[in-house]
Amino acid sequence: MNSTSPRVSLIISTYNRPDALRLCLQSVARQTVLPNEVIIGDDGSKEETVQMIRCFQEDFPVEITHVWQEDKGFRLAMCRNKCFARCRYEYIIEVDGDLILHPDFVADHLRFARKGCFLKGGRVNLSEKRTQSLCASGKLPNIHFFSKGLRRRTNAFRLLVVCRYLLTRYKPNKRTGLGCNMSFWREDIVRINGYDEYYEGWGAEDSDFSSRLLNSGVRRLSLKFAGLVFHLWHDDLYMYNKERNYEYLNANIVRKTIRCERGLDRYI
């Protein structure tokens, strides 16, 4: 990256998966372009995760800040807002702690960052068997297109020329977001007041966030064949409030809501 590239805060969301978070942090440390800081948003993990993070903090190549909140159910929107409030830099990349990042993940997000836009990436899913093997070993392998245990394998291609072509052309009318692989300018999320903390339990907080960014005039760009992440398998948990959340999302879409009431301004 050149001297004009923005400074980056990387947010990692986690909850009681220290084995997965260990692999995620190893993949961050191996980035060809490091973020300027890492902020771990912890939705109430137990002591094992806390101790593991402290070990990484001792010799990680950039500063790690651990933002912990009490476990009162799935409150990802609130946790991310608390992380936003702690960000020191102008560009934010957001991932989940059950991802292994391609070595050029941060570099790709910076390469395609544009003012007035946010980037939405995808993911490659790993099988249950492959996930169990990786988490048991605790050691980060080199994962690529030909690796065993990949689902939706075509998403594991890194093709920058194709990505550049598809940036504005791939599913241009899609409004949904994917919080596990997304990046944006801090000034843009301040304008919409971050995540809406109405959302508790799984579902819709990412789509609401991206929809309100679009309503505010921020353009969505698709990172297809770049910004690759490999998603460790897990059961689908915390599905309570799904119907309630999506009803609220659909109402906000109809109203063309931009700024939420319960959001980031509670912490800044």
C-alpha cells in the first residue's frame, strides 16, 4: 500500500470460541499489510478466551484492545458499537472471530476502498471435519483453492482483475450486508449512528446496517475474488428473535431509515 492508504482499525467479533479466535489472530499476524490496531469485540466470553487474548497481546505485531461486555444473550450490535467507539483510525474493517483471513485480506480491502463507499466481501465455508482438525491443532495452515474441506470452492480464487471489473457490477441492487467481511469509513457509520441495538438474537443487524448506509448515500461495492476469508464450521445457534428482527428490518427498509435511535452515540 502507498502513503495515501487510510489507517485501519480491524474489529474482530467473538463469543466463547477461543480455538477459532486463536486461528483468526494468527492469520491477522500474517497479513502482508497489517492493520494499525486490532479491537476484539467480546460478547461475554468466559475466562479461557480472556486469558488467550492476553497471551496474544504480549507480542502481537500491533496493539490489541479487548472490549468485553457481560453475557446477556446475543448482543452483537451493541458489542460492535462499543468497538467503533474505541477505534482510533479512519477506516474500519469488520470480521468475525471464526474466520481465517487470507494473507492479503487487509491489503485487498485497502486496495479497493473508495470514499463514499463501503465494501462487502464473501466467505468460503470449511467443512465440520476440517474445522475440527484445524481447531484441535491450533496451528494455522496455508489455506487456498486446492485445500481439503472447502465448500463453495470457487470463492477461494483471488483474482484482482476480475474483482476490479465486478466491483460495481456484481449484484448491484442487493442491499444485504455481511458483517463478517465488510469495511467502511468511520465518518459514514457515525452519520447513521452505527448498529441498531434493537437487534438482539441472531439475524438482520448486518442487513439493517448496510441498508441505512445505502439510504444515507453511501455506495455498496462487492469484493468478489478478493478479500478472502475461510469460515470455520459451527452449529446455527442463538436464533431467537429471528422473526421479530426481520419484521423490524423490513419496516426500516420501507421507511428508508438512515439513523437509528439506539446506536453508537451511546458510547462516544
